[in-house]
Amino acid sequence: MAVGSGIYITWITGAILLSIAMMPIFKPPYTKVRIEGFIDMFRRYWAHMIVVFSVYLWKDILDGLDRVLMANTQLDMTPYVYAIEGDIVLWIQEAFRTSLLDVILTHFYVMGFMTVTFASFVYPIYFDDRHMADRVSLSMFWVYVLAIPFYLFFNVRVTGDYIPLMETVAYDLTPEIHNWFTRIDPFTNGMPSLHIGLPFAIWLTMTRWDEDGRWMKFRRLLVVFIALTAFSIIYLGIHWVMDILGGMIVAVASVAVTERTQKGIWTLADERLFTRKLARLIDDPRAFFSGFKTLLNERISPLKEPGSKQTSVFIAALLLSTGLVLLWDATHQEFPVEGVEWPTSAAGSDDWLIGIEVDPQMDGIDDIEVSALNISMENSRDAVVLSGPNWIEEPSISISGPYLLLNNKSRIDLYDLESITDPYSPVYSVETDFVIEMSDIGQDQDGGPMIVIVTEDSTISMNYEQEISDLEGIPPDLETLEVSGNSIAWSLKNDTSGPTVYSSFLTGTTSETSVYLNVEANEDQDEFLMEESGIDVNYSNASVVDISVDGQSIAAVVDIGPIKRTVFVDTISGMQTLISNPLWESSSPSIGHGNVAFLQIPRFQPGSTSPEQSEAPQVFIYQIDLNQTRQLTFDDQESHSSPQVTVGGVGWIESGIDGEAELKWYDMEETFEPYSSVLLQASVVLMIPLVFTWARQRQTEG
């Protein structure tokens, strides 16, 4: 449940108080409001409360599942909705846009919905209208259930996130509200709109079963609320017009299902009958179980001579089971790399993912192992342990193509992982007569390995033959250094030019270029960060603390004071994009193959001294061609580190709260496993005789 936000507590408290304050206005004419009624409603309608509030127990689970499914499959139906509607919602927002409406409708959107939802459920049970309470609670439940397939398989993004000139007014009203919305809303659950579907279903339910007009005033309130909500969700840049239509259709369907199911459900779940059944069980267990056996036989007996109804159930079960298997595959594209039990750092390039593991239960020079996984090998999930001299301390690790570099302050090991002779033994392992402060590996113009080493007083290079050369033009006061292919990039300590990345080439031309990084956000976001952390946002004195390079593309992390932000730079076009959320701490970029993988802490609380106030670092990926950032990991109980872009995927280290860690790789290309295709094929074939049988049974029964 998404709690812990001051604005959330304000909204929900206001909604409860407002609902109670309105009770004398919208109560049935013959009733009175008394304190005792609140105590009685818990005693009389606890099963109804379980039915309604169970929605909130699995809503977070479904939202998380939806986020993973969207990240893995990209089931985005928004372009089709936009092709139908065009800019209708944009015209409405631009026509009525004022700062006062921004504030009023944002609070109405959240607190108004809470108020109506709370009142719609509480009023019937408080005034002991069991006839209406049975139906309203079920209608609310079925609205959520019927919306699940849409949220999982018909993802429609919010309008302000898709239409270029549209603004997500509600989500960005204040940084605190933005953080709260990102916790409870995947931003892809546009269709259907539950802000319309839920109150419309309640209105339909009351209209259908309010036989003596006792709820007439409340029904009129619902009509006004639905109209205002329809305008609000469009104005605020959240929903499409079709989302409103979808909400209405789901509401109609939920009331129809309620009409068919309410008798059977409340026959079993009625609180009064439950108490009687419990008393019978205690008084005479044998008679109780005998009656239960008789009831069970009555339910099973129709299956002995199945009709179209039973066949329909079997078809639905087949479709559901097949869908669940496919859903499992679509939400489990990551797998642990076998053979790496205690990973502490990782590196990746092209077809290779490398992990270093240090066993915390041991204490000796045999505790450190380096393992390599060739991702291009079909169905390969087992890493190979590299050989070579033992490491007394954990080495630094970097990789460029098939060339792997391991080093500490005074030793260098070079591997050629695609060597024909011995790919898992070092090409050479040498002790140096200088101290290594920083190092990385790239490739020269001929594709051979080129090691770049920063010593105490110079920057040098070492080739495949261990020949050492000075690299000209690299200053001594480096903050970061990154090599990729024949490119080299760096940042300086205490750079008076501001957050700047410098780049050049290892061989050939040595012309130096510099890029000033722009990571500025809007004033409200910066003020929020300063107020929460007590640290000033200072762009002029910001520093580049981490960089990743891929040819002419750069991803850099800039420390602006209270937070670090990640920016992508195309040095050819000069285009810069802030790819991290301006309010979230980010780090550890890795760029390659059209993607940038990096870490962010969702719902980050600057200045917090309590780990519980912020989530664990999660892996995000920025797709350069799509200019879109999406989240890959969603478990806030797991911490992530060392994201690495490889061919067709991303690797990272995942650590649990128990201290155990795994090296994982995420496949961005294959969504479904081979067995899923077989299952889908078998289901399609099996559906033919089932549909034939169902059709024949329907005709016979007719």
C-alpha cells in the first residue's frame, strides 16, 4: 500500500471527514446519524468490508505485475487510441487551463474520488440497508476484476505522457504529489478509467435496486461527481475520451455480473448466516459436514452429464491457464547466472557478462573468483570460472568486446575471451613498477586491445604486446575516466567550467572536444530537493562523478548537491536528454547497443537518514531511438547494482535483505520460452473440439 506521504494522509483524512460530514444530507429520510451506528456496521458487515477492501490488497501486486509486463512486452495501445482521438484532450486542456483549476481539480481528482468511494460503501452498511450493501459492494469489486485484463494487456499511457504539448498537470503539481503518484500509478492504466467506472457502476446499482427512492439524493450527487470527474481527468492530462467510454462499459458489465452473482455469493458470505453456520459446526460437527457433503454433491452432479454451461467453464479454465503461463513468461525475462554465488561487481560488453564473486564466509586468497557468461550461446546460463593467478584483493574489472581487463594497484591481467587456444586463461599477467590509480580497456584502430592506465603523474597506454606509450593531452587531475573502442572520455576534479565531459581518441587524431552537461530541472523540483535535504542545488559547481561512452554517445552522472542526475549526450548532434527522474537519485550508467542502463532510487527522499523512507536502487533503461526511459526491476525488497548493457539484454547484481546476491541477466529479445509456444499451440488445437461441443450443446438445449 502506498502510504507514508504527507499529502496522501491529508487526502484520505479529508475524504473520511467529508464523507461523515455529508451523511446527514444524503442519508435515507427515515434514518438518524448516531455514533453507535459506526460500531454496529463493523459487527454486521465485516464480510462486505473484506470483499471491498481486498481490492486494495492485490491492487499493488497487479500494478507491479503491469509494470513488469509493460517493461517486458511493450504492449502499448496508446498509438491506436491517439489515431482515433487525435488532440481532443489537448484542446480541452488548453481551452480551460488556469493555475487555480490546476490546484482545485488535482485535489478533487484524488480526494473527491476517495470521498465518493468511501461514502458509497459506508452509507448503505451504516444505515443497515443490506439489500443495497450487498449489491454496491459486489459492483465495486467486479469493476476492479473486469478492469484487470485491460490493465495487463491493453496498456494505454496517460495523455500528458504521450501527446507532445499535453501536460500531466495532476502528476506534476508539486514534487511531493509527483512522488506519491509514481508509487501508486504505473501511468499505463488509462483504459478503462476507474474514476468513471467505479462511481458510474455505483450509480447504476443504486438506480437499478433503489426501489423506494431512499438514495435519490446520493444518486444525484453521483451524477454531478461523474460529470466533474470526466472533465477533470481530461483537463489534468491523465485520461483519453475513450478511457471514459471504457469505464462506462466496465461499469455496465460489473452491474450485470453483480445481478447474476449476488444471490449465490451472499448466500455463502452473509455475516448472519456465517454466524449460524459456525454455531451449527460447534454444536453438531457431524450434521454440519453431512450437510456440506450434500451441497457439494449438488454442485458436482451436473458435471456427470455436462451441458454448455460446464463446457463454457472448461473453455474459460483453459484460456485462463494458458494466459497465466504466457503472463508468467512475459513477466520473467530475467534469470540468474548459474555458477556465480557471491557477486560483488560486474562488467559487460557485446556478448559477454562478467562477474566477480567474493565468498564472505571464507578468508583467504582462494576466495575471489571471476566468471564469464557468453550470452550469444543458445540456452546458456552457466558462467565459466576464469583461471589465472589468485587475487589477494578484489580487482577492478572492465571489458571491451572480447578483451577483459582485471587489475589492482600493481597488477594487470588481460584475457582474450574469444581466443582459439585458451580463452579463459590470461594472455598475460604482469606486475607493474608503478601505482595504478585508474584503468580501463578499449581497442585501437585495428581492433586490438588498448589498456589505458592513470598513474600518479601521467596517463599511459599498454597494447597486446605490453608496449607502453604516453597518452598526450590527458590532464592529471581526473575525476573519472572511461574508454570505449577507440574513444576516451574523462572529467576533472574541481572543474571551474562546471559539469563538463572531455573526449578524444586513443589512436589517430588527438583532437579534444568538450561538452557542458545540462541537468537543470524546474524551480519547483529544485526547491523541493533543497527543502527536504537542506543542501543547495548548485549547477555552476556541479561535478561529473561517473561516465560511460559508446562511440560518439555519452551517459554521465552529475552531482548537483542534494541529488545526482543522469544525462545522455549525442556528441555529433549536440543533443542532450535528462534520462533520470529529476527527483530521484541515479548512478552507474552503462551505454551500448542503443541503450543506456542505469540505477535510480524511486520515490527518493533527499536528506533522509532512514532507509525505509526511500526504496532500494532499481534498474532503468533508456532506449535511445525511442527517447524513452523505462523501469526493468520493481522489487523494492531487492537492491541492484552494476547494471551492464550487452547484446540483446542487460545484466546486473541483485542483493536481498538477507545479504544474498545473484548475478542476473535480462533478455530484451525473447519474451516467451519454447514451452510457451507449445502450450499455446496445444490450446488452440484443443479449442476446436471444445467450441464444437459447446455449439452443439447450445443448439440441443435451445
